[in-house]
Amino acid sequence: MKSNFFLIAFILISSFCYAQEYEIGGKVTEAQTGLPLPGATVSVKNGTLQTIADLDGNFKISGVPSGATLVFSYVGFSNYEFKVTKNETISIGLSPDAESLEEVVVIGYGSQTKREVTGAVGIVSSKNLEQLRPIKIEQALQGTVSGVNVTTQSGRPGGNLDVRIRGIATNGENRPTFIVDGNIIKDIGLLNPNDIESLTVLKDAQAAIYGTIGANGVILITTKTGKKNSKTRISYNTYIGSQETSRKLPLLNATEYALLLNESYANAGNALPFPNVAGLGKGTDWQDEVFDTGVPIVSHDLSASGGSDKVTYTISGSHLDQGGIIGGYKSNFLRNTARLNLNADLTEKLRAKANVMYLYTSSRTFNENALGSVLFNAINTPSIFKPYDQNGNYTVLPSGDVNTPGSNIGFEIINPLEQIANTFNTYNLKRLSGSFALEYDVIKDLTVTGRIGFETSNSEGKTFNKLVYYGEGKVFNNPRSSVDQNAINDNSYTFDLFATYKKTLAEDHNFAVTAGTTVFKEYGNGLNATGFDVPNNSWEFADISLTTGYVDRKAAGSYAYDERRLSHFGRLQYDYKGRYLLSAMIRRDMSTKFGPSNRVAYFPSFTAGWVISDESFFGESKFINFLKLRGSYGSLGNDQIKSNAYISLLGGEATYIFNGQLVNGNAIGLLANPDVKWEEAKKFDVGLDFRLFNDKVEIATDYFIDTRKDLLIVDVPISAITGIAAPGGSSPVVNAGSVRNKGFEFAINYKEQLSDNFSFNVNYNVTTLKNEVIEVNNGTGFIEGGLFGTSTITSRMQVGHEMGYFFGYKTNGIFQNQAEVDAHPSQSALGAEAKPGDLRFVDVNGDNKIDTSDRTDIGSPIPDVTMGLNINLNYKGFDFTAYAFASIGNDMVRAYERTQNDVNRSNYMLGRWTGEGTSNSVPRVTTAATANNIFSDYFVEDASYLRIQNVQLGYTLNPSFTEKAGITKVRIYTGVNNLYTFTKYKGYDPGASNGNPIGGGVDNGFYPIPRTYMFGVNVNF
């Protein structure tokens, strides 16, 4: 009986244990695309039971104990854990792990795992691009990579952006080099963001492998390719949006304007222009007149990709149509792209790669960010004037009629609506680019790569200048119609041939040697011409072939260029047990931009790393999982200057006398400097990489010093007797300056999966920057640029200051009474004696008078600190992302306010000085002579800002539901781009710049970045 009892108990216990073992089946896919992940590993955590997903991502694993945790893993993707409680079929989506130590990072002519990288590198993944939905790729770099700052030249559709890596280092071209799949591309802003797999930013001496094109940093762009052994995947992404201006300036309405103008005239002892303001009301809001709302933007993107065990392919096409928030169809941007990528294993040793992209763009623009531009006129036109007269025609604005109140507004300001209506232009661009490569494994560890890259573009532009009359004396009056047309052809090609040899000795010593050569050529030509007297004064007839008029001067021009560069490079990489890392590079460049004596230059660099966490003394730390110290130092070059600066060409114009007759001809243009040579950048960087709390926290810190010497400076002051004052003449280019940028970068990323249904990721980065000019040897000690009003220079490059700092008068409040005026040094040298209510200028040099010698440093457009914060939340099928960027310490010149007596004003003028103690910041208003309008820090504002760049909420339908229809993924989302900007700056965009290193940050009315409300769908088949 006893034995039967134990037998029954044993059977019951065995049955119970057996009942607690489950079978789990399902599919493992890529969460972002819905593609299966063949070969994904499914294993029991802390156990030995595991299986592998098949070609379609399907898996089945039996005998899993109740309560056990299954771990789903795939190289390059974050692990996913699932707790087993029953028999079930599940669908698991793995997300790419951009922070994985085994992630492959492109470094130029090769790649490394993230663990092995010894340089300062930033990465933007396709997931970031999907979340941000940028129109132009450069926008995705803002706030996502430390040390990178992106500014807008204009918020108009297709407007240019400027990318700066670790500050402004030269008075010339600061744009980094963009390389797409090994091919140098001048403008990446026109690429389709959906074609991009990743962007890798090389910020330090690691870019020295690119020599003369690496000084400003290098951005390597990898496009998407198909995956081997995968079925064809069709992906369709689309969104529609509604755009509006992100900001309006608080201007005076008609009544406020009239009252302020009355006070201004009364303070000068003049009669009131508006004896009766009753009935004026609010008047015209000119900003409402020029800004449109509900402006559409539409994007479509279709792609197909897949592959066998030998061939992979990707084909894609996209369409973007963006309207402008000003001017309707007069300001729009159209972009169509097509791309084909093919990779094939021709033999076991030979592989072929091909990537071809086609681009077509069409755009229209109008005058912006200048005196007399559309927004400038909308800001300054008094609200007392109506857009149209009683006959329905555009109102003609006056230029200074004593019988018309509010008429003294100057000769630049015209009716902005009529200005838009009379603006006619179009620009079309066609571009074909790509690369073809062969890789051959000569022996086991030696691979030779040959690659040809090309880019060819053709553009046509046309501008119709209508015969028009805007009012007496207006500078935009055009007494004769004309049409300007141009056609430009630009070409470039790159040939790379390099070999890489990798070898491991004694199991612990790992070597990789790369050596090769690069040939680069860019050439092209352009033609421009003007025709006069357009038939019917109409855009429909605006073509040179139809014009009927002539002029007594040359109305056509052309140019051609041909530049080449021959380079040789080598790199040695070594590591011992993956613990001690070393890389040494050298590049020899020869460029046709320099004369025979300086045509060749050498650029060496070194990087090193130490994985401290692999040392035996470090032990097993539960807090720090990975710790690496790295450093780099090297020399890089910059040759982005005018062609043929070392010789003199007949690029100027002159008038000669032959047989007693004046004859137009050519003369020397740019004066030669046979000793001109490369700009050279010395880059130093030291950094630490951490991983904490089971790799949940990743930290990267860097301290850098970038010293640029032998700056290529143009327009050096020399005697006009040399002929430089003649049309087309210019002084020689000389190496005469040095600039230093130094700063600190800190980036932290925290990711956590709190449950099977909820995970989040937070990324924060901050960069500090100190810019200083340390040498300017051009004869004057400074270089000038930028304009305030019509003639006042705003900016300088000068030793001891930041590049492009603002140079003007410093103020110290406002004179409150006559006693303060009498006690202060005379300001009469500035144009008028001061009176109570006027700005008090600082006697900087202490000579007891205020004059031009007291001008000083009154601000800088370069930020002291930039920051980015990115948040991503995932709950079940929902996902939420938010991106923000902050810039602190950058200043901007408020130059959009015309200084004429009767122009409209911003409402801060309501807080002006009207008597002792009423204001110490805004001066009195008067039409009398005053120094209040000269360039001073009164017009320089702190333009620090925090911008919510993107907020997006999405939902992915359950795959088990959509797969029944053959759809692997359906995601719908809504979001807002450029949601809100927090700033004290009074203008439209505190983050805008005209792109000039000397003269940037002068705001004449930047076209604001639109706020865009979006709704989109992603579908994968």
C-alpha cells in the first residue's frame, strides 16, 4: 500500500511538472519595418534551451518551463524578453540597437565596431529620420549629435541650411564634406531622407583620412540596401501637412501708430500729423496680409527591397510638394527622386555594388532678408494704409509727402502684396549621381576595392523683371522690362582604389592596414544673359528669344572651371585583445587650386583608445559595464577657395582708347599670389565612453581643441593703383589668419524596458564652445562684413574676439534728466547732442568724448552652449517621440526695423521713455536729429532659445490582424514640426543666419520656419 502511494504521488508530481512546460511559437521581425529576421536566436534566460528563427522569421520552442523568460536576440538589435505563462503564438518585433558595442560604424574607406572606434563620432540612424520626418536631411542633425549646430538661412520651401561641426573655424567655407556611399556630394539637402540608413559624423582627427576636404568635418551617409535571403518588401510612406507661420511680430495697430507718431513729431516741435485719431481703429495687419495659413505639404515615398543569397536590391521613388507660407505659389518647392541599389556576389571572391540616384527639383522664391524684402516691408509699412485703393488696385505707398501723414517711410518700402504679385522666377534642377564598386578578396585577409562615383547636374533659372511703378522715388521702380536667364552644368567624379589587409597574430594582436589612392575632378560651365523689352510686359512672354530691346553694354556672360585633386592615403589599425587600440593615418593631397610650390601637402593623424573595463584590476563592476578612454590628434586641410588664386586672369573689365574711340575690354581680375597654400587644421580630442547599469546608460564625453591656421583671406587692402578698384578686379588671396575653437561635449542616453508593453529611451547632449581669432595679418588687423541699414558695417574678424563679433557702440541706459546729460561726455560727434530720453553711450576708451574710437565688442552670433533632448516612449502599439534643441549665448542684430521717421514699430515702443523714471531701456521717440539710431547694443539682442522641434504620436496595428491581408506593418501617426520656440528675441527666428562667418546673425526679416501639422501612414507589404 505504501509503495502504491509513492507511485501515485510520483505520477501526479510528474504530470504536474509536465503540465508546467509550454510550447511557444511565432515570428521574429524588425519592429521598424516588419521584415522577418531569419537567424534570430530564441533562448531561455539562464538556461540551455534555445532555437533559431527560419528564413521567414518563424520559430517554435518546446519544453519551456512556466515562469521562464525567453530572450529574443539578433545582431545589431536590442534584446527582447518575454515571460512564459501558457502555450501561445506570439509576434516579436526587435528594434535596432544604435548603441550596441558591436554596431558597425563607417569611418571612411572602412568600418569598425563601436567598441573599437577611437575617434569622436556621432550617428543618426534611420529611426531618427523616421521620427523627425525632416524635409532636408540636415535638419536631422540638429539636437541629435553633440558638437553639431544647424542654422537656417531661410524658412522658405527648399531654403538652405548651414551645418557647422564644432564651431566656425574659418572666414571662408565652413561647410563639412558630405560623402554618400563613398561619393562626394555637394548638397545633401535635396536627397530623400527615406533613402538614408545612417549618417556618421566624423568630428576630430579621424577625418584626416580625407585630407584637404576634412578640416570642417566629414559626414558619411549610408543609403539603404536590401537584405540577403529576404522576400521582397514593399514599403509605402506618406504624409500630408498643414503649414502656418510659427511667429508674428507684435506691431502697432493704426491707432497706436498714430498716437506714437504724434508724440514723435511733438517732441521735435512739429505739428501733429494726426490731430484726430478717432476712427483709425486697428487698421491693416500687414503680416496677416502676407502670411498664408493652411498651406499644404504632401510627401509620398515608395520602395521595394529584398534579396537572395547572392543578390540584394532596393528601388525607391519619392515625391514632395511644399507650399510657402508667404506668396502662395510664388514660394514653393517640388522634389522628385528615384534610386536603385544593387549588390551582387558575382563569385565567392568578387562582389559588385551599384547605387544610382536621380533628382528633380523645381522652386520659386522672392526677395527676403534684405532692405526692401517682402517681410521687411510688411514689418515697416504703417498700419494706417490699406492694401488696395478704392478702385481695387494695389495701394501706392508714399515716399515723403508733407500733406500725407505717415508718408516719410523711405524709398525702399513698397506695398508687399504688390511686390509679391510682381515677382516672377523659376528654378529647375536635374541631377544624376551614384557609385559603382567592385570588391575582390585576393587572398583570405586581403580585399581590394575599386569604386567610381559621379555627379552631374543641370539647372536652369529665369527671372522676369516687370516694368512697374511703385511710387515716386522708390528704388524698386523698373522703367524697362527684362528677363534674366541662366543655364549651369556642374560635374564631378571620384575614383577610389584601395586595399585592406586584416590579420590576427598569436590570437591577441589584431592588425588592419588600408592603403589607396583617390582621384577627384570637378568641372562645369555656366551661361547667363539678359533680354530687354519683354512683349506685353508679361511672364508668359518672358524669354530672351522673344525680347525686342537692346542695350549699349554686354548683356551676357559665361564661365567655366576645371579642378582636380590627386590623393594617396594609408591607415594602420592595431589592437591588443580589443583592449589597447591604435590607429595612424596619413594622406598626401595634390590640388590644382594651388601653385607649383604649394600644390602638395601631407596630413598625418593618430588616434588611440584604452578599454579600461577589460583590465583585470577593474574587476566585475555592477555599476560600470564598459569604460573606454580615447584620444586623437592630427592635421587636416581646407582648399575651398576661388579657383586659380595663384595666377592672374583676365576676369576684370576695362575701357581702352583705340583710334580715339572708347572701347570696352578685359583687364586683370584677381591679382595673383603664387605662394597661396592650404588652410591647415590641427585637431586635438580626448574622450571617455561609459556604459552603466547593465548597459542601460551610455555616456560619451569629449574635450576638443581645433586650431585653424593659414586662413585663406580675400580682399586684403592694397593700393588701388594695381587695378583692383576696376569692375571685376580684386586683391590677392593670402594666408593671413588663425582661429581656435575649443569646448566640451557631453552626451547621455538612457534606455529602459519596464515591462513587455512599455519601454522608453531618453537622449540628452550638450556642447560648450569658445571661439577666438588669434591672428589676422592682412594689414588692418581685422576683416569686416555685414550691414545695418544701408551702409553701417556690423561685424568683424579681429584678434582676441569671436569670429564675426558685432562691432558698435555700447550703451548704459537712458539719460533721465539734463543733469545726467551735462555730466556725461559729449555725444555730438555721433550726429546730435544728447537730450533726456536719449541713449547714453559708454566712453570705452576714457577720453571724455564719444566718437568712433569708442566702438567695441557688443555681442556675437556664435552660441556658448547648445543642447539637444530627445524622448521616445513605446507602449503596446503606441509610440511617442519628442525632439528639442536649445542654443544659449548667441546674439542677433535687430536690423529689420527701418530708421525712417514714419515707419511702423513693434509694440515694445509703447514702453518708451516719456519722462524721468519712465524707462531706462527704450529711448524717446522724436523726428529731430538724434544718435539713437546708430548701430549699438540697443539693436543687439540675446537670441538664446529653446525649440520644440518635433512631437509625434503613432500607433502600429497588431501584425496578427494586418498579416491576414498580406501587410506586415501599418503605422499611423500625427505630429507637429517646429511646435514652439521659447525665446526673448523679438524677431521671427532666433536660430537663423545668412551663413556668412562675418556678418551672420544680422536679421533683416528672416523668413520664419513654418509650423507644420502632419498626419501620416507607413505601410509595409
